Amino acid sequence: MIHEIEDMEKTISELLPTRNEKGDKRAQGCALVIAGSKDMPGAAALCTKAALRSGAGLVTLASPRRIVPILQAKLSEPVFISLEDRRAGDTNFAKCAPDEIGGIDECDFLKDRHVPELLKSTKYQQAVAIGPGLGQRQETRTAVRNFVTRCSVPMVIDADGLNSLTASDLKQIDAPAILTPHRREFARLFGELPQEAAALPEFLAGKAKEFGKIILLKSSPILIATPEGEIFAVPAANSGMAKGGSGDVLTGIIVALLAQGCTPADAAVLGALLHQKAGLIARQKLGAFSMLPSDVIESLPQAFQ
């Protein structure tokens, strides 16, 4: 069944999670963002700030140690997990304090040795986002694969998270997962999309059912398919959002909604709607040529109203 979303305001109000007015920060949802590398710290910052602007009570950002000072200069609110390297030959790294081993080597990117620490941290999270700016090194791909196939917390898998996986990897993920590919990422994982627009929803629904995952295809309109066979079409026609970093913002919004208790399907639909509404607000202020993904984040407070 295809649901064409025409009344954006009504659908947003219907899907917004209820705030716990007497609850503490953890009662508002805890989200873990695994993102960033030496060459792409901005993706981690955009995703994390979007999550913070979207209602999560506590956001934790796990990034390579080398870029954490950069991210701390940009972001005041999140908790940070610095992903570190051990010195060559140090087999007791986990048991040693930094001063006991003479300092810790810098780390540029996510590595497989970081996976146990990340899995341990999910004990305290309601949702995880993985992928923005991680890069495509082989060791990073291995780490992503080992993390997502062992994680038990609902996830949003985006960008280099998707680039790290194969179709067979996806079938090994037991936790609820929202995949957010653009067309090239979709084609690499699932095969080429149909040329005819009319055939696209049914094709997308088939893949969502086959793999048991929610698939949010970044297109115009945005199409969201559930394993139960439902398709949601979210209007999307804003060239100002066709800029690097927009997908990172969307991932941050969705993971925050997941952490606040939205079902994966509702989080995907509501996240796409809020992202588009904030984008329209930013465009009205700044124009399609000059607006940036960071401006979309700054417009989120109005989008939630």
C-alpha cells in the first residue's frame, strides 16, 4: 500500500513522540552516533548536532581520537567516546591507563579493535546511528560489519555504514534497522532501480520485505518501504538540500526519534518530513543557492513547532 503524504503539518503532529515532562535526560532517549574520520569530521558534527536538535536527551558521539578535539570545539553538548589505538606490542591496552603505557597513539579512523567498546556502550542506548564520514578503509568496513551484525539496539545505517556492507551482511542484522541509501548506494546493495517511476515503489517494497529492513530511498519524492509492504512517499523538491552533509542531518534526526521511542517506520517517515520542512524554512531565509546543511539544523526548532 502506498501512502502519499500530502499534509505535512498534520502528519508531523500525529507522529511526534510525547515528551516526558518530569523525566531526566535519559528519559528523553539516549542515542549513540558512530561517525567521522580524519578527512570527514564534519559529517560526525552535523549528524550529532541534528540529533541534539531533535529531542534526544543524551547523545554520545564515538569518533577517532585524532578528530575528537576538532569535534569538541564544534559541539558542547554530547558525551564523547575517543576511539584510540594501542601501541604496537601492547597486549594489555584495555587494562592500562594512558600514563602507564607512555601515552596513546592517535587514531584516524574506525577499526575493528574498537567494536567491543562500542558494543559495550550500546547497553546504555536506545538507538544507534553508524556511517556518516567513516570512510571506506578495509578495516573500517570490517568494523562496521562486525558491529551491526552483533548490535541489539535499533540502528540507522547511512553513508559509509552502507558502503561497508553487502546484501548478505544485511541479512545477518537481527536488530531493527533503517537503511538510508541514495540511488548509487541502493544499486550497489540491491541492484539497479527500475527506470520507470511507476515500478519503483513495488520494487522497493520487495527489497524491504526480502531483507527485513526499512529502506528510505533518498529521491524525489523520498520513498520509505517497510518489511510489511507499506510505502510512504514524502514530498521532496528543494535543490538547496542537494548538498554534501544533508544526509548526515537526516540520519541525526532519525536516530534521535528512534531513541525517543518512535517505531522504526514512524522514525523514518517523521524524520524525512522534519528534514524537508526544516529545509524549506532554511530556503525561505537564505535561498537555495546559499543555504547549507547546518542551516537546516538551525531551522529544526521551527520544524518541530
